[in-house]
Amino acid sequence: MSAKQPQPESFRDDPASPGEVRLGVGVVVPGSVMRFSYASSSGPGGQNVNRRSTKARLRVWVRDLGLRPGAEQRLISRAGALVTSEGELIIVSDSSRSQRANRQACLDRLRELVAWSIVPPKVRRPTRPTRGSTERRLKAKRIQSERKSRRRDGFDG
């Protein structure tokens, strides 16, 4: 009998109903929009590699995640090559010898991407250069100018 894995606080507060998967704060998707497939994994493992399909592949359409348009675009740009040109997100994991662990790794990666995308980027407030930085820049320019003028004056041609 295996013990249940403890979940992060944010997922414990508002549990998703059975058949739904909580991906982040305010993001709950039906399990039916996520499709898992399994294949034999590569690498060492002896007969286990040949007999078991432990590699997990998660496929989900980005539009089915229920994100706001800005968050959807951030997820697509962050995921990069994991998103197809049609908008399907494909996450693959074969890091473990266990199918369950690889499935969980795919879900964790999806949660990570969603958590990153739902936080809007901070707006940069333009700042003026400090007086000290302006003075240092002008002093460096003056020194460089003097250095070059000394080179010119010394040449008789």
C-alpha cells in the first residue's frame, strides 16, 4: 500500500472534483481534455525496458486549458518547441522507470508552465540616470577624448 503524496498548499485549499485536474490557482481542467499515451522508453534497464511502456506523453490543446489570451500567449512562448503549429502542447517524460512517475512528471511540467504563464509580467517603469552615473559617463568620455587628442598632436606626418 502506498502513501499519498503531499500536495502543495495552493492545490490543497480548493480541491478539484473527480475527473478534473487542478493546474494552478483558478485553473481547473477536465481530465478528458488531456490525453496520455505510453511507449517503451529508451536507455538502460534490461528486460524492463523491452517489456514495459513507461515513457509518458501528454497531449493537450492550449485553448482547452481555459487561460486568458495573454496567459495563453505567454504559455506558448515559454513552451517553445513543445507547442505544435496547430496549438497542441506535447510534454514527454521518460526520466523514471515507472509509468506513474513519468505521468506525474508530465503533469508537474504542465503545472509549472501554467503557473508561470498566469502571472502577468511586471511593467517596467522608465527611470532616469542618476547624477553620479551621468558624471562618470561624461568624465570617461572626456578622458578618452584627451587620450585621442594627445595621439593626434604627437604625429608630425
